[in-house]
Amino acid sequence: MTNPDPSRRNFYGRIHGKTLRSSQKTYLAEDLDRLRLSGVMRDENPDRTPLDLAAAFPGTGPLWLEVGFGGGEHMVHMAARNPGIRLIGCEPFVNGIAMLLGKIRAAGVTNLAIHPADVRELFDVLPDACLSKVFLNYPDPWPKARHHRRRFVNPDYLLPLARVTAPGAEFRVATDIPDYVRQTLEEVPPAGFTLERQAGPGEAWDDWISTRYEQKALREGRDPHYLTFRRNG
């Protein structure tokens, strides 16, 4: 069941980390407003009117979404590799946003937009069936059993995700946590997706770039898992 009052949702993830470098503070001050997707936050769209994507994120290419982009390496890689698409990244962690902005400057990519907050706010205002690909890479594992409902792979997130993904859309999940794989396989299909592929170490997608989170997992002896789902329709 989804939260009946979205304005009172709880958010449990980190917002701030270690002190930002001066260059990162500059990226946030100079670049974030330009790249931030407007019309998403409740104070600027209290009626939760669906976004006019042509105005909010101009372009005609397919719309993709990355949920929790971490340091931004995967997001920038995908944007550079696919210049004809439009890619939205959601990440509330300020340090990760700053890292992404630095990578955007270095790569010179222009087909990106950022929602620097809870992805559920974006789901509230995205039009139906607008996304053709979604990435969930190394999400917060919330390892304690009592916290499993905080994971992305539960109906509070998956049912809104299903609404905004087009029939045939691809949903990719990468994780190094076996119990996260278990919950993903249990929860994602009932939300309206079909498992297309489940792979292990060395069997990532052809266009995959290994992230710093994956490299940490490998150093610590945890195997990556790659799951591909297809939106029913």
C-alpha cells in the first residue's frame, strides 16, 4: 500500500557526509540550479501537477532514470554513450550530487537532469508510461530485517515506478547483497515486471561501467548480481 499522505513520508537515507571540497561547493553553487529538474518539489508544485517534460527537460529522445546515482560515474557514462537520450538522476546525498556535477563538467555531457531529493517526489509528478529504462545500482541494502521495508524494492516505490514506466521498459538492478536479490525477485514481478535475465560476476550488461561501490564490494569479497526486468504491457 502506498503512503496515503505523501507530504508526510519518512526519508531515511543520508543527506550530508564529509565536508565538501571547495571545488565541490563551487559545482553546487554554479551548476545545480541549471541542471535541477523544476516542478518536482512540493513547494514549487503543491498541486502535484504532472510535469510537462518537453518544457522541464527539453529534447525528443527516450527518457531514462537512475535511482540513487552515488558518485555519478554510471550516469555520466550512460549519458555520454547515448547522446540521444535524456537521463534523470535522483540522489538526495549532497556529496554524491557534488561528485556528479564535477564529472558532468569533465565529460561535457548535456543530456542530464537532476532531482536532488527523494525519488518518490519525482514519481508523484512524472506522466504515465514516460520512462523507457530505469537503473538501480547498488542501492542502500538496509541489512537489518526490521529495515527491509525501507529498501527501494517494496511496493511504496515499485508501484509508482510501474506507473511511470512504459510497456516494455527495462528495469536494471545491480547489488552485492544476496538478501537484496531475494527481495527483488519476490517484490518486483508482482508490481508489473517480468524477470528477463539474472547474472552473476563477470556477466554484467554490455554497456556496464563498474562503479566505486562495486569495486568496494569486490575488494571485500562480495559478488555482484545483475538483474534485468521488463515492464509488462
